[in-house]
Amino acid sequence: MPTSKKNSLLNSKIFWIVFSIVASLLLWGYVIAVEGEEGELTYYGIDVKFNGEETLRASRGFVITDVSSNSVNVTLRGRRSVLSSFGADDLSAVIDVSNVSRTGMAEKSATINFPSNVDQSSIQVVSRTPNTISYYVDSEITQTKELRGVFEGSVAEGYTRDEFIFDPATVRISGPAAAVDQVRYARVTVTRDDLDRTVSYETTYELVDAEGNIVENATIELETETVNVTLPIKATKSVPLTVDIISGGGATEKNVVITCVPETVTLAGDAETLSGLNRISVDTVNLSSFDPSMTKTCTIIFPNNVENLSGETEVEVTVEIKGLATARRNVTNLDYANLPEGFTAEIVSRSLDVVIRGEESDVQEVAANNIRVVADLSDITTAGTAAVPARVYVDGFANVGAVGEYRMYVTIDRE
């Protein structure tokens, strides 16, 4: 063909129209031929679903755990046009558990579900990977777990922390028996530094096993996900122990040495309460009752709203009288007082030995006639002879007094 005629043909519109129609028909014929053929296609990561799981839980109290695989890969055979019309996300691998009647391990092949617009009869399942899914059927239980606190931090100097307070005090968890039984307690961790006041807030908690490891199991359900935690912070103070002194027998507080073992106790409590607490008196000691010293064990009575951090509940107290002299006098100046109406009294005792105490120079000057002993008859209710309490007076010597207790025999008659 001459070159001019060839170029004229190639530039003709009719030629290109005819060429396009022929090419389209050939392509359409090819597609129809290929897409109409059968072939195989593999779909990856198809989700595994359990049918009837909620019914199983509601009717029998069973739950599905320990699923061996949450997805499968499936190879299907069918017309290529059908297989290419959907993807892995349009498929599901279903295991029916609605008729399960007992607990234990089970194994099944998943049924592949197709989109509703796909003719399933034209598709063949060639293979599944894995071919079967194993799972465990367990009983669902509910248990109450103790709440415990862990403090990771520090308190300020002069303060101490008390025990954790939780609201609620326990938590309830539900789930498969094997998972719930793993949990020993629930733990709240408080992280603070240099605390000098009580902290209280709402927080989450962790489930912990017997070894202290966190139990992370998605099958466990929490009745409440948060609790209120309070960590009380108290001030501390070392408070001295002592006794109250009643002057007597020529001795005053300036004449005594008080020794307490232990000397102090450490207390915890509200800062304002402790600020006004500078001593704890464990007893009241009358100096006229002994000479030259007295030792006794006393129970420590702590103020309200404070905590004894030291732990001691008793103290040994010794009171010694220093720098005073004693002397003995035989006293004949005996009398009585406060005789009730309707009675008469006669002193039977003729004399009493009296021990006096005071500065040595004063004691030396006291004579027997400076001392009188007076019986107190205010408690008399019947006639007869009795030893009644008596009080000793040292007249003219204010800094000298009698030591010990005295009684005098008196005969009482009715008028």
C-alpha cells in the first residue's frame, strides 16, 4: 500500500471508531471468559465470633475463656467474579456455643458466614487456618476482695501516717472461676512526698495475685472501677511522763527528785491537740506518806484522740526526798474532833510516837509539846472502841510536818 494511502487511513475517524469497538469487544470477551472461570482466593484475619455466648452466660452461668485464636485465614473456591466481590472484613468465623451444657475444654471448626448478597452455594471452603478453635467453658463466679494500700513516698519530719481507709472497704469482681480465683486482693498505690496532712481522693485499683503480681485478665468484670482512699497523716510528739505532787510531811515539790522509766512516750495525733500536750501525769503522790523514797508502777492513761507510738502502757516511778531531816517524838497531846450528836467519846490511847520531817535546824527545835494529834470522829455511827484516823499538827513550825499515817484508839458511847 502506498505511503500516502496508509497515512490517510490512520488519520481517518472511521478507522479509529471501528478499532475502538473491536478492541472493547475483545476485552469484554476476555473478562467474561476469565471472570467466569473458577479459582481460589485466601482471606486473612477473619474474626472468630461465638454465637449464643450471652445466652450461655445468662441461662447457665458459663463463660468462654482461653480461646486459642481470635482469627482464622480461609481459602475459598468459586467464580472469580464472586470471590472478588467481598473482602475479609465481610466474613466472620462463627462457633455456636448456645447448646453447651458443661464446663471444660472444647474444640470446634468455625462456620464461615458470608455477606447476605452472596450466593453461598456457589462457594466452597477449601481450608481454614487454624482448622479448629479450642476454648474453655468456665463457670462465672462473683467474689469480694480485700482492699490494701501501698504508700510509695515520704511524710514530713514530725509526722507519721496511719492505716489506709477505703470506701468501700472491699470490691466485688466477677468472671470465670479460674480467673477470679487468681486474685488475692485489690491494691491501691499512693505516691506522695513530704506529706504533712491527710490526703483523700478517688482512684482506680489493681487486682493482685498471691505473689503480688498484677492480674491482667479481660474476662474479669469490676463492680466498681474506682474507690475512695484516705491516708491519715498525724503529727508526732515526744511527751514527758511525770507525777503530781501534794506537799506534806515538811516536804514540797522543791525537795523531791522524780524518776520515770520510761521518761517519755511518743504520741501521734492532730497537730493542734499535741501542741497543748506538754506532760502526762501518771499518778498523784502525797509526800507525807513516805520517807525517804517511794517506787511504784503506774498505768499510763493517754488523752483521747492520740495514738501511742512507743507502745509502753506502764511506767515505773520513783520519788526521792532530798535535803530534809527526820526525828521521832512521843506525843501525849491527844484529842478528837467532829463527834456526831448523840455520842460521847473517851480517848483510850495515852501517847503516840510521831515521825516529823523538815529542815534539820527546824526539826531540832520541835519539842513533843509542840505536837498534837487529833482523831477525826466524823465517820462514827456505832458505839464501841475503834482505831480511828488521826491528824498530826506541828504548832509553830510551818515547814515541819509528820510523816506516815496515824490512828488513835477511842471508845464511843451513846448518850
